[in-house]
Amino acid sequence: MLKTIFLTLAVIPFLAVWASGNAQIKTGKATTRDGVEIVYSAAGQGEPSLLFIHGGFADRSFWSNQMTAFAPHHRVVAIDLAGHGDSGRNRKVWGIVPFAEDIRAVAEKENLRRLVILGNSLGGPIAVEAARIMPGRVIAVVPVDTLQRLGEQMPASWAAERAKAFRENFSETMKQMVRALFHPDVDPALYKRAEERMLNNTPPEIAAAIMESLGGYDMTNSLKQLRIPIRCINGDLFPTSIEANRKVYPDFDAIVLKHIGHYPMLESPSRFNQSLEKILKEVAK
């Protein structure tokens, strides 16, 4: 599973500034237990509340389509993880569990209840960990093109090798990653924006440290502590093993969008939003 996440670590932000018609979207700040300032955008009212987590080397702006679509009926929050976007970079220990603390800091600051956490790519495991450390606050996790194979781990040696590649030639290593994230006939403009964003959003040393932290990470124990639905919205570029995943976590299901790559929320916002509405109706019961 985590080896797939390496290929899908990055994310394509929606590179527009919040439109003037979306003035209700406001910026907030929260501080984690290890002293990192987390910047987020928030809007709307209503439950369940939705918290959106970007993937590695991205920022909160790629959830723009969902923030505007769901704010009329839900409290919606999109964050910049530590080391990304506008958030602080003064973290000493990187990893999925520290990133989950970013989510807790914002959820507590915003007093989010009946919370559905969505996480793209690396954000998927982060969402699982965040749900684990916030029992009673989270009612569902919605991983987005991630968790295709629960129980798979990234070997520490492989993670170290990729971290070394980031340090030695960050630009070329990142470009190789981008190429693996799309169907061949993807919109060239979208591809170009992804490449440009991934090359400029996260400092190379932080990117390398994040990669190293993934080696040997095991989600199994965290999953055993959850009693909530996990409902993926995935593309079909990386196959999702639904039945095998249910053997690891019985309350697992996935909507797989045909001919969609790693970023369904951007490649087909309408299909993605319809899928999310379907899931929200289910979990709200």
C-alpha cells in the first residue's frame, strides 16, 4: 500500500486563488502539540463537517472545487500539512502520526464534531491515524485514490533509496513521480500544473525526510482500533483490492471512477462530488 502511496504522494492543487464570490472562505491557524503552526481554510455550517487533507508536496488549494460545492450544507475545512503550503516547517520528526496531530489541532480549534475526514494519497493513512487519535469525533474516513491494498508496507530500504534520490536530484525524481500519476491522455495543462506545483511546494530536504518516515509504517494496529466506515473514492490507474481489503478491515468499500487517475477531485469534480454526496448520505445515518 505505501509503495503505491510513494507513486501517488503528490497532488495537483487547483491553482486559482479563492474566487471573490467565495468570500465566506476564511483562513485560520492552529498550533500542534510540537509547536508547528498549521494554516487552514474554513467555510460553511452544518454536519457532518468535512476536513480535507492534501497529499505529499501539495497544499490545501487543490480542494477548491469541494470547498465551494459543500460549504452550503457542511462546515468544510482544508488544511496545509506541516512543511507544505503556508504551514510551518519547524517540525523535527516527520511521519504519518505527526501529520495526524496536524489534523487534531485543527479539529479541536474548529470544534469539529461528527467529522468526515478525506485524505488524498498520503492523506489517506493520515486520515486513518487522525481518526484513531480522535475517538468519538470522527464518523467516517474517505481516502481518495489511496489505500488500494491495506496491509502493504513500504520497506525501509526502499524508502531510504527514494529519499536519497530526492536529495541527489530532486527535480528529476519529482518529474519521474509525476509521470506515474496519470493516464496517458490526461489534459497536458493539468499535467504541467502538477509538475510545476510539485517542484516548488515542499523543500527537497523535507520531502526526503517525509519519504524516509514512510519506511516500515504499519497501519494494521491503527485499523484495529477503528469502528467507523472507510469509503474510498479512487481512480482506476492503480487497482483497488476491495474484497482483500475487507478481510483486513470489514467496513471497507470503494467507489472506483473509470479512466480517472490519481486526482479524481480535479480530473472530474462533478463525478467526485456526486460520489462524496452518496457516501455522506450513507454515513450520516
